[in-house]
Amino acid sequence: MNFKVVHYSLAVLILLVFSSAVYEINDHSQTLIPRSLDEAINELTRNRSKLCVELVTPQALSVGEVCLSNTQDFLNVHFQTEEGWFLTETHLAVTSSLEEIPRVGPGIPGLGHFDYKSTHTSGSTEQMYSIALDSLSVNPGSEVVVAAHAGMVNTLEEEEGAWGQGDRFVKEGHPATYFTYMLEQP
């Protein structure tokens, strides 16, 4: 058996045993109440802050979400689709200011110029990007500007583009949006 598989399996087993034994005291009844697995994982990973925004089409249809969290050294960005939707491509720009988002035309973001992009095979429902904070020239405690786009297709083979919900780049016309994320100090 591969050592990495054994190491990962052992870590999962330890996490499951630990999380099943974690309890919190209810102040009113003084009884022990099991905490959720998510709470135990967050406590163990010290991921106290997570931001999730909806992936929204120009017709205001929610087709998934983009979630951000960070460690001392990395920003993690996770695209996840709703049931019945699949990724065909993802584009991600993360900068320290709005002016640094690549643009084409009058304020419209240039997807082809985004630093992080990927095409996806049929059936992909998620994409994770882990970005070194030093490559962004930012530190925990700083705010970053994020433009997240996904090309998608549904089970009826209808294609759609979706953006991480936020403020529009231009008031009318192009549906592109951006949002901000405050990097937590772990």
C-alpha cells in the first residue's frame, strides 16, 4: 500500500474518532451535546473564516458557489456547481486592488488575461485553486479583490456563463462582477 494513502487514511480515521468524541456543554441543562463534524474540522484546521458567494448567471439564476478561505500561506478558492450543472471552464483573478483586474474594452474584465484558468472535462462539478499569498504580494489581514467566472452546461446541454456574485464592473451591459475577501490571520 502506498505510504501517502496510508497516511491520509490514518489522518481521516483520527479525525473521525476525534470528531465523534468532541462535545460541548449546554449551559442550560449541563448535558453533553455532540458538535458537528464541520465544527470539529474547522477547529482542527483553524479555518475560522470562509466566504461563499453564489455563482449567478446574467438571468440571476444561482448555478453554484465560489468559496474562499485562507491559511497563513495560501488562499484557497473552491468552485462548486449546483446539482444538474457542470463546469466547462473556470477563470479567476485575485488582486490587491480593483484596478489590477485585467480588462478589455470599457471596464470589461478580460477572462483570457486572468492568472488562473482551467478547462474542464465533461461532468466536472468542482475546481479548487490554492494560490500562494506571496505570489499575490499580500499578507493575512489584507483585503483582496476577486473576479470569479465559470462557463457551465446543464443536463439539458444549455450553456451559461456565471460570475461570483458581487458588484458589477460596469453599470449596464456586461454582467461581470467582483467581490472582496479579507484574508484572515490564522
